[in-house]
Amino acid sequence: MRIIGIDPGSHRAGYAVLEKNSSRIRILTYGTVEAPSGTQSPDNLLILRKGLREVLEEYKPTIASVEEMFFAKNKKTASRVFESRGVLLITLAEKNIQILEPTVSQIKKGTTGSGTADKKQIRHALKLLLNIEPLKGHDDSWDAVAAAYVGLSMSSSPLLKIKR
């Protein structure tokens, strides 16, 4: 089973593709798709879409775990992130990839056991769970690995099989 985890942003989206064989989970690739700072909409959205398509074509995941977004403060930032999230979701849907949408607290709890864990605790937990060295690049990559890891757990739920 291959799953892609995605951490959406307005100009950068973290991604990670994990593969599970029996009980072994390994990271096949991770990174970020980025539009240069200052790129206006919809050009930034086209760049994110193109980058995601390239990852999907190469690794062919069957499930995606896209972090659910929650913003309470800056509505302008939230609007831009929701735009890119929508583009990423539709790109996945076009490839007929089943989409899971864990919340931030589900991702925290699924990796560390605590729904209030911070980024440092999540990184430490992922290093132990996946037996990996620290990842290079942006935090978005770690967030995408965490989303994919939790998505793997969610994908084995009997409730998910009912929805299919």
C-alpha cells in the first residue's frame, strides 16, 4: 500500500509518500512543492498542482492523507491556504485517489499519543516509529510524513471500508 501525506500551504505544500508492506513502513520520498514567494494566484496554484501531479505520476499512491485545516486568526491567509488545498484535493480526485482528512489533533495523537504535542515531539516520535534520521528541508515535509503515517492507521479502519 502506498499513501501520500500532504501538508497544504498557499505557496508551499509538503508531501511524503510512504509504503507499507506487512508491518514495515518506509518513506519512499518526501519534500515540498513550492511556488516562488510573491507568485500571484492562480499561478501559485498551477505550480502546486503541477508539482503534485509529478509526484503522483512517479509514485502512484492509492490513498492520500491531507491535513484538515483550521484557522482562527488571519482570514486572508486562511483563504489562500484553502484555495491551494482545494486545488490539491481536486488533483487527487482526478487521479481517483481516496482522500482521508485527519485533523491536526488526530495527527498529533496518532504519532505521539497526545493531541497537544508540539512539532519537536512529533519529529521525535516519527524518528522512533519509522526508524529514520532527521529529514532535510522544510517543516512541511515532517508534517506530511506525520499525515501519511496517521493516514495509514486510518486506512485500516473498518469504517473506511464501508465508505468506499
